[in-house]
Amino acid sequence: MSRRPSTTQPNRGASPGSQGADQFSLALDGDDAPTSPTAAEAGALTRDTLLAALSLWVALGWLRQLDRHFALFLLERDPAADPLVGLAAALVSHQVGRGHVCLSLSRVLDAPRSALSLPPLENEGESESAGAVVLPESLLDPVTPARWFDALIGSTTVAEATVAEGLATPLVVDGDRVYLRRYWQAESGVAARLRQRLGPPLAVDEGVSTRLQALFTGNRREQGEPDWQRVACALALRQRLTIISGGPGTGKTTTVTRLLALLQEQSLSGGGEPLRIRLAAPTGKAAARLSESIAGAVGRLEVSDVVRAAIPQEAQTLHRLLGARPDTRHFRHHAEAPLSLDLLVVDEASMVDLEMMAALLDAMPAEARLILLGDKDQLASVEAGSVLGDLCAGAGDAGYSEATRDYLQSIAGEPLPVAAETNPLADHVAMLRRSFRFRADSGIGALARAANAGDGRDFTRLLKSGFQDVETLDIDAAAFERAVVTGYRPLFEALLGGADVASILALQARFQVLCALRRGPWGVEGLNDRIARALWQQGWISRTDGWFAGRPVMVTHNDPQLGLYNGDLGLTLADDAGRLRVCFPQGDGTRQVLPSRLDAAATAFAMTVHKSQGSEFDHVLFALPARANPIVTRELIYTGITRARSRLTLALAQGGNDERTLREAIARQVVRDSAIAERLLSPPGSSVPRDSSGSET
Ligand SMILES: Nc1ncnc2c1ncn2[C@@H]1O[C@H](COP(=O)(O)OP(=O)(O)OP(=O)(O)O)[C@@H](O)[C@H]1O
């Protein structure tokens, strides 16, 4: 029998305190027999068909077991639920596993396969057997967004967003989007907090103009382009939220350091107190890089010693800043115990996932300024969400409002063109467009631009045009081993020659192998093996598995007790007595840890591009898989390439489809479902508008 409550009917959801989405994996044995079919309507999806399809999709690698269990859990909790609830549950869980914050019903209905891993990653062959399989489109064929929406809000496991607060349903449906409750809460929280920060501009003293001109006086304007660094600084002077996005070496750190100098000069003038400024980044490596580049930029500032001393040069990880505690996801700092600061700079903000951003914004004092630095074109965080990218996309092609243009003209002397379109978010975003890192003749810079522009033909043409800083090699040939041995030679000569730890660790940052995948011959596993064997043959390492001197490792989980965080890169070294310890660069010194204390560490001769985010290396050897793979996208290629500071070797499967594979990968862009920008730009209190594809009844 059909149960179709109107979309406005309050949800008969679970009571607050009832079991939430987190516990679902404990609740069911995955082999539960399907219950008897409950077709919501004639011809509609039955439970049996759904459960059979989910099992098959798991077997094919299109869905995770976890996703299927979640669907089973919901259907068990609400035996009267329409099977479409189970389908939405499996798909939204799968989407979150792939970095999306939610599931868009209309998007799945338009492209039913998009919410599954189809074909299975790194396992293409099995999709051949898909002929006999129930495909998502056949399950969804008679379904409309309105029908699916109604099925969802008819279940006790789903709440509509307008009434979801205070309930404990595992799923929340907000217009066209279905969320796991945790992510709905995080996204609504982030949008609400950011909206507060978009509030009216802060007062800026006209006198600042002279100092602004002085600090940016050396900046040359090119071809009538505005000085975007000066614009970014002027914008940040009068806002509680500023996003500064730019590619490598576009001057994000230089700009923010000048901003900090200006603000401290103002604060200290007339004997005032300095602002409490903190610097942070998502990983230890990124924090170390920020400390290093801020220190360099502070050194170059033309300011008084007092002002210089008032600019911090030590960055910390966001986990440490917020006060991560062992065995809990909760931090010491939150809305009731906010951070004690007036201004926070977060570097590598593209790596900050939605939940971390929610925790950070919760802990920010309302009056403090937040400055997010990052590169919107890089890969988003590994965890769900892509807040920086969403905010920059929300600003879109919109320009600055008239009031902001007037302000920029008067304070920064930057005349900006009238924008055809404006929106409140765009006034908070500054894009730095000119790289000071890559010279005009740099191949790395040219490839990065081509990848970013989605121009695969230009990319492959550039690869052949013989840049000094770029070379290619055949990944399947001995040339790969030779390149690795040459790349690692300085490090192992120092290590075997008894150099001091700091010099050895500095050499570790000189050369790194990156790849796209984890498994397979062109993934981390295969390449780590190959590299270890090549180094062993040189006599540089004593074994190729377990612990040995010269083994680089990456921490794979946060360990606040050890002061080590996911992504930290260290090197195993032997002390004078031959005892092994893993050394991590930390601040000006090193942290040394016994291998036995590192529960979660992986060999890092090769690492994925995802894991390399926030790091840069002088020379990167970037290995790309021979066959097309959905994981290899424009963002991945751009991010991998731009980890190289001065030299890039691309290892490709030559003689195969390397050119076509590259072009296809560059055409493939990551689009993550999320509604942050929409929420920010819609009136306060309104729910996310439904798609025109319609879920109104
Ligand atoms: N306006 C400028 N004119 C000349 N050189 C500049 C300018 N701005 C920055 N630079 C130089 O460019 C280099 C990169 O600057 P900076 O470190 O500020 O960039 P970034 O965007 O923070 O880089 P990264 O992507 O590595 O974090 C530095 O050597 C800096 O001195």
C-alpha cells in the first residue's frame, strides 16, 4: 500500500537519542535474508529486487559492503519503508565514501550510474560480466524526484530538513539532496557560520592606504592587469572572512604576511596591544611549509622590529590548534570554549574537509578574522567535502560589488571593471593569477596551465616540445629504476656517509615518486616494491620489507599523543648503536619515534598525489597508469605536476594509449555534490531550494 505523506507533513522520525547513523554497522549481519517484497506502487522497486541488486553491486565492486549494510540497517529499522529509501541510503553512503557530502536525487536520476563506482576502480575486467546484472537505471526507470522524495519522507529513518533539527534520523532530505545526518549538520553549520562572517564590512582607516601602497610598491602591474595581491590584502583588511586562492608561487604567503604587518602596525600604533594571530594548516607537512615561507616573507618585510616580532612564524596543524583529544572526534575548542585569537590564517585550505571546517568555524570567536589560503584547482580533501572549491565556485564569475570596487579604488588605488554579475560571496574572494615560481619558459608551469584549462591536446603537445624542466620516460622500462636511483642518490649518499639527521631529512624533500592509485603495478604498492628492489640492488638498503634504515614512512592516522598527524612524512634512520627510529622534521628540530610506537605508517618511496597535497619537492617523478581510470582527473594531474618545484619526470606507459588516456583524464573534472554556496547565498533560514527537476508534490 502506498504511504505518501505530503512534503509538508512533519516527519514521524526516530526520537532524539535513538540509534544514529554511526551505529549501523553493528546492527546487522550483512547476510540477512531479504524481507518479503513491499512494492510501494504497482511496478515499483521491491525489497527483494533491491537487496539482490545491492549484493551484486557489492560483488562487482560498484558499491562498498558498508553502503549495503547501511541500506539494510535502515530497512530493518523501518520495515514499512519504501525500498527507494534503502536505495538512497546505499547511494548516499557510497557518495560520502567518494568525497561527496550528499546525494542529489535529480542528478542520480539523470545519470543513474554516476553514484556507483562503475566500472570498478582498478578492476575493469569484471564490468564485462555486467550484462546479466540489474543496472541502476533499470531500478530507477519509473522513479521521479518527487516520487523518491515522498518515499524518503514517508520513512521513520528520514527527516525533512525543516524539521530535522532535534531528531536523530540517520538520513536528512533537503530539497533535492539526501544527506547522512552528520554531514547535513556539518554543512548547515558551516554555511551558517560563514554567513555570519559575510556580515557588514569592518571600518578601515583611510590612512592605511599609504602603508598599503608602500608595502606593495615593488609589485609590477602586467598588461593593465590589476595587482591582485594588493586587492587581496585590501579586501582582507575590512572583512572577517577572506579567501585567497592562487596556484603555486602566486604570492599567497607574501600577501598575507604584508596584511599581518599592516594589521599589527595599526593595532600597535598609539601603544595598543598586538593582535593575537595564529597560523595553521591541515597537515604537519603543510604547517611546516607555511612556517618556513612565512619566516622568509617576514624577513623580507620593510617594517619596524616591533611589528616584525608581532607576526608569528610558527604554524601548527588544525588538529593541534583545535585541541584534538585521543579517542574522540571532539575538540577542546568549540563554540562554548572558543580559540583565543583575533586572526587565523589557514593555509592549504583546499585540503580541509567539511567536518574539520565545521569544527574550526565553531571554535572561531565571532569577531575574529579568518583568512583561508589555498588553490581552488587542486584536489579536494580526501574526506567528504570541498569547502574552498565550493566557495570559489559560488563566487563564480561574479565580480566585486559597487561598494567593494569603490573601496578598492580608494584604499588600494585599484580601478576594477564593473562586473556584469555580483554576489555577496564574490566580495570575499581574491584570486591571485600570476605565478612568480615558474618562469615564462617553465614546462611545469605550462603543463599546469594546460591541465587546469582542461586542454588535453595542448598538454600532450607541450609534453613533446622539450622543456628543460620536464621529461618523460616509459614506466615499464628500466629507465624508471634508473631515474629512481639517480633521484635518491644524494639522500642515500648522505645517509650512508653518516650525515646529520637534519641534512638527511632536508634531502628527503628533494625527490619524490608520486602516483595516482594505491593498488596495481602503477600504484603505491607496485611502485614501492619496485623502488625498494632497485635501492636494495644498489646496496643502499638492507631489506625491502619491514623496518630498515632508509625506509621513508607516511603516518596514516592522527596520533595526538605522539604529536604526529595523518600525512606526516618521516624517514627511518639507525642511531650510533644501530637502533632504528623514525625521524620527522618538526619546527626547527626533529621528532624521533621508535618504529614499534608507529601503529599507522606506510612505506612512502611512492605516495599518492592525494597524500602529497600540502608538500612540494624539488624533483617529482609522477607515474600515471596506462589505462583510463576514473580516479585520474584534471585536478589530480594538476596537483601532481605542481608538487614539483623545479623538475618533473612523467612516467607513462609508452607505446600504449598514453596520449589518449592523458587527454581523457584532463577532460575529467571532479564535481562534488554539496550545497554550501547555495546555502550561503540563499536567504537566512531557508532550506536549500529544490531543483527545477522538481520534488514538489
Ligand atoms: N609581487 C611579487 N613580485 C615578485 N616576487 C614575488 C611577488 N610575490 C611573491 N613573490 C615571490 O614568489 C615566490 C612565491 O611566493 P609565495 O611563497 O608568497 O607564494 P605562495 O602562493 O604562498 O606559494 P606556495 O604555492 O608555494 O604556497 C617567493 O619567492 C616570493 O618572494
